[in-house]
Amino acid sequence: MCTQRDIFRRERFGGFYYSRRSRETIAFPLDYTDFLIETTRRPAGQVLAEERDRYAAIRECWEQTGEQWQRDGILDPARVCQARVVVNQPPPGVLGAPLATSFEITERCNLRCRHCYVERDAKPLPAVSVAALERAFAQLDGAGSPAITLSGGEPLLRQDVWDILDRARQHHLEIKFCTNANLVDAAAARRLVEYPIHTFSISLDGGTPESHDQMRGAGNFEQVARGVRALRDAGAAKIMLRVTVTASNLATLSDFAAVGDHWGVDAISFRPYRFNGAAIDSTLLVARSTYDLAVRRLELGWQGRCRGIFGQSLTTRAPGFAAYIPRFGCNGGHGTLAVKADGAVVACATVRMADDWNLEQHSLLDCWYRAPSIARWRQLQAPARCRACASLDLCGGGCRARALALRQGIDGPDPWGCTEA
């Protein structure tokens, strides 16, 4: 049961509503934002009656809109919005806070998967301190940005992971926990479900022991199954299997539904192999058109009782009225932020730059607002080929990290994601 209030965050274009129930963030234009903030002080009917001219457009569709907002939990039965209103003071052209922040809390992992993008140095860098993470968590809470992901490496290999989870809970953050589940036994599962983890995201690379173990090692399929069972038996809120679609499992995607149902998971998410960071094995890469066709067929023929989440090859663009992502650019540094295991704050989890700032020396929001590497990410300009393309508004130039990995440069076109290729 949700005990924390929803959040309505004011931005220059309008605002974002974060629902604790659905864990979704909804963007609203300026007039709707002003109206909903008014409804935190008095019922919606009173606002419409007293300010008829200001909200005339909302009045015209109020019957349907008001009912929908009640169903979504934005308005209570009295048509009052109970959300906490947050107003930040960011520099021009920057959101008040990221919409979602991922934290790689360790580089260490008990597996060596061919498709993993996480860089692992022979001599690991010092891990970011719990104190620095707590300062970041407090800022995210205050700025109205509660959605975080904790990952690694394998986060359960960090001995003070429980301290980190304690701090996240203290600051009312909503956690997605990414794990390979190999270290999740009954005791660990019982402890994990005490935290506000809304989703356990667990990697699975094949719908059969043979296909999965080919990527992760003999016996690993059964280890994952044991970890999933332990979480399910402990009462985990949501268990999602995360499938990276590669050339190795492309022909067997339909096998996953039966596994998900047998294990009792809530959802299975399919995403393309990204070919970036440390994951630059070209033998695993699937052509974009092939991926789109395979995932579309999988979606149309889905037989699983668990939900299928069929990731598209192109990143979802921001609503036009919000425009916080420019025509040429991905969500990194514009809507999302990542923190590496050593505390480096980066626009994209797979790209490091020499002038990245670190949580040990700078606050998270200071990095978000002013770090040179993130500011440069926001200033990327489309090359001539992309500027001349009619599909630029659809693809945004594709993935910057993949363009870099494919030797096009960080400001070059992404050959894999190009819709005109």
C-alpha cells in the first residue's frame, strides 16, 4: 500500500505528475499544470467556477477529463489533487531534476556475460560511498524525482547494499532493483521485500537452460529459477524478466512466455542488444529491421499469462509541448541520469568522459545542472545527414553511445537505428 504522496513537479513547459501507484510520470502542458496545482488547494469544480475564462479549454472537456483523472488517482473523490507540489530552480533549458536516475553501485559481478555493457577494470575503482549516495537520494526526494534504479555489476555483491537500501527507503524513493538473481536465497529474498522495491528486474537470456547457459554458464538457468522462486515466495511486489535480444536467442523468443508463466513472474521485457559500452560483440548484433519484425510477431502471437513488454528499436520521444529532448538527442542528460560505481555522474550509463563530475565532490543536482560533460551532451548538434532527414523527429539521430561504438562519433548518426538506412 502506498503511504507516500504523489508528486507534481513544476517545469518551465508545464509539469510532471509522478504516480506512486503506477510508478509512471505524466507530462502536462502549462495550462493543465496550473489547473492541477490549483486543485491541490481547492476542489476542481470550484477552480472551474471561479476562473471560467482562464480554464475555458479544460471546461469544454471536463466531464471526460475529470473522470479519467479520478481513475488515474490524480484527483480524489472530492476532485482535489493530493500530490506534493515541487518547484525547483534549474538553469534555463534544464529540467528541475532527472525523471529517473540509475545507480550502478558496484562494478563487481559473479558473471561475465558477452552482452553486458558495464566496463570492468582489472583494478576496480573505489566504490562511491554510502554517504555520497545518501546525499544524492535526499536531493532526489526534495526535487520530486523518486524513481531510481539500483544495479551493478551485481548489486548484492556490495556488502553494504543493505545500508544503501536503508537510505533509499529513508528518502521515500521508488526502487527498481536489477539483479541476476544468483545470490537471492530465501533469507536474502525475505530481507529485500522489506524495502520499497517496486520491481525486481532479473536478466534471462534464453527460454531453455541450453540457450540461457550458452550466454551465462552451465547451470545458471536453474540458479536464476531458484532466485525467482525465492522472491516470489517472499512476496515480491513485481518480478520482471529482462531479455536482451541477440542473434543467439532471436529464433527462440516465443519460448520465454512459458518460462515466465511457469516461474510465476509478472512481466517479461524484451530489448535489443545495444552494442555499446563494453558490449561490442558484433556476432550478437541483430539488424534493426529484423529485430522490429521479430518483436512485432512475438507481440501479436503472445500467449503468456504474464505481461509482455515489447521494446521498440527507437527511443520514445518526449511530447512535443514539453520539448526537453532536442530534435537531435536521446533521453540521456535531458530526462535521465546515471551514476557509475565510482560515483561518476554521466548522461549515459555506457559513456564516460574525462570531465565527468563525481558525487564525492559535487552534489547530484549540481552535476545535473552544471557538469561540463552533461552540458556538452545537451549541446550535441545533428550532422548534415541527420538534419536533412525527414525522420529526425522520429529517431532523434538514434543512440549516441551506439554511434560512438560504431565509430561514427558521439555526434554522428547511429547506423543501427537509422530509419532511412
